[in-house]
Amino acid sequence: MQTGSFQWMKSINKSIVLNKIRSEGPISRAQIAKETNLTPPTVSANVRELIEQGIVKESRLGDSQGGRKPTMLVINSSDFYIIGLDAGPTEVEFGLADLSGTVIHHLRESISLTEESEFLDVVKKGIHDLLNEIPLMRDKVVGIGVAMHGVVDVATGTSLFAPNLHLRNIPIKEELEKEFGFLVKVENDARAMALGEAWFGSGENVTSMVAVNVGRGIGSGIIINGELYHGEYDIAGELGHMAIDVHGRRCACGSNGCLQTVASGPAVAERTVESLKEHPDSRIWELIEGDLERVSGEVVFAAAEAGDQLAIDILRQTGEYLGIGLTNLIHIINPTKVIIGGGVSESGKYVLEPLRRIIQERGLTQQAKQTKVVLTEFGSRATMLGAVALLLVELFQPQ
């Protein structure tokens, strides 16, 4: 399943047949022909080649429609693999998953670097480590998906700007394809997360959806009519840079009052530090042992879990800020559902109620007020699974 084999699969007819089996299997050859308008001989020829390749298999006999019982087809999901990477600002998460999204192996590598070469070395090492887990199945790897924080040129697979790593113009696709010989797809992390939710999570079968990644920054991925929306210059979904208060804090992007200056993980920590001076009895002081530099979103959540009122209030206020940003987004995109992921989402029990309340108060119509907002089902693995989905789109969906 090197790059050449992958392209062999990407004929229009094979993609149509594959996607039909993936979405509706077990399914017979006759039913595929009937529902795709491909001729029965074309379907049979493509199915035969896909079975020979090993990506499709026969499962059981179906119900008779007056003649012989048809042989049903399914995707051989457990015999092929995709490597997915979530390249965040402090660590890279690696996952080896089968075509159903089941993670077989998983590892993390911390990153503390300033050079492009160091970043690529960490990424390559992690991929080699995963491949070493399946030495006899290397030829069953479909490809590598990379979810990269920051601005990504999707066409070339280049990380144009990774702000938290202070890196620019990293040729991720070029370097990894040269190193491993697999097809590589690179996408912004929030958009990859949205794709993962659409393929594996609560966004499945939802035609219009926004997935919001709330961590050190705030980004979103937008699904419209079942497809990922990039915008003209690949910056669609930069929710974190929506202005909430033009006279507010300075953002890393150079503007003032962006949503991520009040609702991201670092913003939660900053607001906590400012408030602690007036709350000497807060449990947070004990958790940080008096060192304000140790305040983080994780510490605030831990304090809230211990019943600390200051921490609870700060997280609820964070939910209100997110609610304002999401209300604006709902008025522009009008999605069926919003899915929240990222580190701050782990505080969902404190954040969701005020977030939903703000949407209900500010939504323009009754339907907008009732927009469904949920937490990701995948926790910290949501973005890595999104990276896996990048290859599934390439494999199954006709271009």
C-alpha cells in the first residue's frame, strides 16, 4: 500500500464501490450496481480487484431476491492501518489505527524545540516506533495523516506557521513521503478534528457541523454538506481570532480582544493569576505551592473538582465567553451541531451549562437557540483520530 498502490485504488469507480461498501456494508454486488448506476460487470471487476488487494472481503450470504442468495461484501478494516499524528504545541501524539478508527498502538513524544529539523526528527522517530510494532504488516499501511496546529497549506502539506513552536514553512508532507514512501496528508488540527468527528464520532451523518478545539488556542473545523470547508486561503475556522472586545487583551496574532485571549487554556490561567490576589483562601494556592507560575488550566480544573469556588467561577466565565463566540458562529454558519474538544473541554461539567445558556439568550431564532452543543466522545484522542480520517477521505470518497 505504498503511494503507487494507493493511487491505483483511487480510480473513480473503485472509490464509488469502496465508499458504498464502507457506508452500507454488508452489501451485495447487485445492490451496489443498482444504487451507483455502475454496470454489474464494472462492479464485479472492481470488487474482484479490491478483494485481491485485500481491502474488501466477502462476509456472508444475503437474503434471496428470487434466485441464489447473494454474497455480501464488507471492508476488511482490521487488515489495513493508518498512522495519525496530532502535532500540538508541547507534544506529538502518534496513533496506529485500522480503517474503522480503532487505535492499535499509541504513543506520545514531548517537544521543546526551536528548529525545524528537531521537530521533524521527533515526528520521524515516532512514526518509526509505530512501524516497528507491525514489522510484518508495513505494506498494509495506507498512509500518514498529520494534524498540525497553526496555519497549514493543505495542497503542499506545508506548515506555514506554527505559532506556539515559533516555526514556519515546515515541509511535512515532502519530508515524510521521502522518509517512508507513504501518502501523507497534512491539515490544521481543528479541521482534522472536525473530520474525525464526522467519520467516527457524534458528527456522523450530520450534514452541517462545527468542531471547536479549545486548548492553548481556539480553532474550529467546519463541515458543510458533509465536506470540510477550508475557505479561499485555508484559514476558515479561526474562531479564536474572532474579536470579542476590541479594547481587550493583546492577542498573539497582533489584534486585541480575540476570543482566545479570554477562553483558551492560557487565558484561563492568566485570569486566575489576576484573581488569586483577592482570594487568599483559594485551594489553588495549595495546589501551586504558592508559585503563581505553576497556575494552568489543569490546576484550575483540579481546584474546581475539589470544590474551590474561585476555580468554578473562572471556568463558568470561560463557558460564557465561549458561548458568545459560538453564538456569533451559529449566526454565520448555522450548523446542526457544535462539538467541543481540546483541553478546556475536559472542564465540560463547568463550561457547558453557561455556554448553552448564552446561546439560548442570544440566539437570533428559536432554532438557533436550540443548536446542539456536545463534548467530543474521544477526549484527548479526537484530533489524532481526525488525522486518521484524512486518509480515509482520500481512500473512500470519489474526487
